[in-house]
Amino acid sequence: MTIHTQQSLSGFIASDPQLAFNAKGEARFWVRIGQEHFDRNEDGTFTQTETTYHDLVMFRRNAERAYAMFNKGDAFIAEGYTHTSSRERDGQAVETEEFVAKRLGHDSARTNYTLQRRRNALPPVAASAPSKPAVRPVAL
């Protein structure tokens, strides 16, 4: 079976996130994101070039989660696809592009955070079951 891949995008949240709802009550998360770009120099160092800005959107329940989790300035990694459309502005057709994120998370290489996990409920150990040692010896 082949590995399923999608487009990915990394950057930082450049605007305050916005959450809106359509007539059906479905959520839409919108944010302006920034991407820093770098050129590699001959000596192995990097020079930062112009930062570019783009639109990122999410829909439905994921949109509500993203709105609760992200703030301006957060570094992120997103999975999804690029959507291009044409709109009329001042009588001329203008092409717009946005990244539609299916998944959105903080970039662990650029973000310090504490992860809170829900503990899985373990089934109770039967009284007659022998206890297992905490460490198993390994023969080398």
C-alpha cells in the first residue's frame, strides 16, 4: 500500500484569527499567515529574503478547534491543499489563492509548550493474575 501524502505549509500566524459561520451553521476559520524565505550562501550560511503573506482557511469542527488553539505569532505546520479562484474586483478578474488546511498544529521545532494528555483507562487487574515485573531482564 502506498503512503498517502498531501501538500504541507509551515509559517507563522500573521493576523488575529477570525471565526465565522455560514447559513448552515458551519464554521470557517480564516487567518493571514506569513512565510519567511532564505537563500543559502556559498559559505553554508543563510540570508533572509522577503517574507510572503497568504490566506489560510479551515472548515467545520476543525475550524472551531483552530480558533481556540491559535493566536497571532504562533508558528504552525498545516496539511491540506491550495485552492485558486478567480473573482471580479473593480471590473477586472483577479486570481486569488488560499491554503485550505485539513490539519493544523503548532510547529514543535519553533514552539515551547506543555502537552496535556488524557490518560487511557486501564482495565482493573484481576486479583488472581500474577504481577509482571516492571523491568524485564535482557540477555546480551
